[in-house]
Amino acid sequence: MNRAFLIILVPAILVALGYVLVFRLLGLSLVYLRFILGGVVFVAAAYWLWPKKPRGPQKA
């Protein structure tokens, strides 16, 4: 896995866990769907922006 991807992903997961813990300690209900959708959007964007392998010579 790319090191830059991990540099972004690990702190994002830690921040999400922090939000969950803080809201639980405050006694507030949390909508996990937002976290799940945010994660899905992040993974989809990372996949879309991931460098693709160059293809061989194109046939005419």
C-alpha cells in the first residue's frame, strides 16, 4: 500500500474513532451512516485517483 495513502488514512480513522468516543461519553446518539458513507466516498475517490498501469501499444 502506498505510504502517502496510509499517512492520510490512519489519522482519519483515529479522528473518526475520537468523534465516536466523545459523542458516546457525552451521551449523544450518533448516526454511523455518515461515517460509513464518508469512508466509502474516500475509498472510491482514492481508487479513482490511483495511478493506473500504462497499457501496451494501441492497435489501430
